[in-house]
Amino acid sequence: MGWEHGHPCERPPHRVWVDAFLMARTPATNEDFAAYRAATGGPPPPLWSDPAFADPRQPVVGLSWAEAAAFAAWSGARLPTEAEWEKAARGGLDDSRYPWGDAKPAVKFDRPPRVGETPSNALGLTDLSGVCHEWCADWFGEDYYRGAPARNPRGPETGTRRVSRGGAWRHADPWSPVAHRSSLPPHLRYSDYGVRFARDTENA
């Protein structure tokens, strides 16, 4: 995990062990969230009726952390830990800048693209950068990497911000490196925040 040329919170690079898990190939979509709403009667995200964000194959965005966690649980899944997200996103390319290699795509989006429209990594996962931030289970700690456990790190016990990963369409440079860390207070709902589900292998 980490990157020696990254922000201070992304240093130092360090090796961790992560138990086996499953990760969704793409972020959850509006189509997925529509099924969740139909089953639970939950409220729509703030941008649900905006045509720029309403395509069924776009990632659902505008979810708070608690909404993302509840959506994942209803789907028989959970939010990934930050370590799981980076492990899956790297796809075995431990020294690459981006999940798919070192080249930055030339395209830039003016809204979240449909899932699958960005390069895949070696595991077949897409939309890991350039699309939306993805909520993780962990609380964010600026200096967490300096003393993180070597097995299954899960972030600080408390905090004021939750970790998110993945570059987002709304940024001037959406193509964030695979090791880049971001975070947000968990109650906020932004147009570039979505969710990708993880599962334990015994629940597959």
C-alpha cells in the first residue's frame, strides 16, 4: 500500500496481508439502486432525477456513507476496507501508477460515465479512476500508514471522515493514482461519490 511520491498520508509505502475477499467489477449502478429502492422504499439520492446522472448504467452517486453501507448490506455485500480496495485496484501491478499501468487516458468526462467505459485492470475491474470516489469502510487517519497493522488493516477506531478511493470525473485531473487516498465527512452526499461492493469469500 502507499506511494513514496504521494501525499504525506500516502507514505510510507508498506506491505500488508489481506485475507481473501471478492470485489465487484464495477461500482453499483443506478439500475442496482433502483432495485434497492423498490424493495426498501428508501429515498432517492439528490441527483436521482437529473438527466445527467439518470442513466441506468451510470454509477449511482450522491450517497452518504451510511446510505452506501445500507445499500451494500441489502445486496448481501459490504463496503471494502481501504486495504482491500487498493489490493483489488492494483490487480497485481504493484509498481504501476494507475490500476491498468502507467499511461493516463486522454478522455475526460463531464458527468459520471457508464460503468465499463474506463480501462480495466488485470483482474477485469473497471472504473477505478476517472469515474467516482468509492466509499470504504475505514475511518480516515492522516498518519495511519505510519503504524498500520501488517494484517488486515481496518483504519483508526474513530474519526470524523471516512476513506474514499478512486479518482472522480468532477476533478480537474480525474485520473488519480491507485495509491491516492481521499476522504469525506460521512454525512455528505456529493455528485462524484459512489460505492463498489465487497464480500467475504464464505458469503459468495
